[in-house]
Amino acid sequence: MYVYENKLNLIECKTGVYDSISQRNITNEALYKLAALKKDFGLFAKSEFHTLSSKGATAEYLKQIYYDRANILGIKLIDRNDIINKN
């Protein structure tokens, strides 16, 4: 968390979204945690989820449903491609 220009910014960073121990994608947990924090800190909090994973079809990747869910929750999802392209 940090404050920039009088706005609270919440960022969750993950190197990957696949937990090899439990063998599941952890994106949902991260998105809902950010949504809960955003709710607790008010409407003006800005939330972002950063990951080095990229978009794909398997559990190890970010599926389109995660992008849609992040959009609904008001969370900006930044993946490997965004980082490489400096968006």
C-alpha cells in the first residue's frame, strides 16, 4: 500500500498465479483479497494485481475469466505482457 497524490493505492504482486504445492490457480484469492481491502479503505482506493504470468488457457496462466472478474471488482490486472510492453 502507498499514498500517491492523496489517493490510496493497493497492489498485490505475484511472480506466478499457480501454486504447485496445492496445484491450483491463486488468482481468485488475490482478487478477492484486494476487493475486500478496497472496500475497507473506501471507494477512492485504487487496486492493482501485478503478475509475471501471462494470458493462456491452462491453470498455470491467467484465463479471460480472471480479467473479467478483476474488471467487475474495479481492479486493474497487469500481466507479463503489460510489464514487458511498459503499459
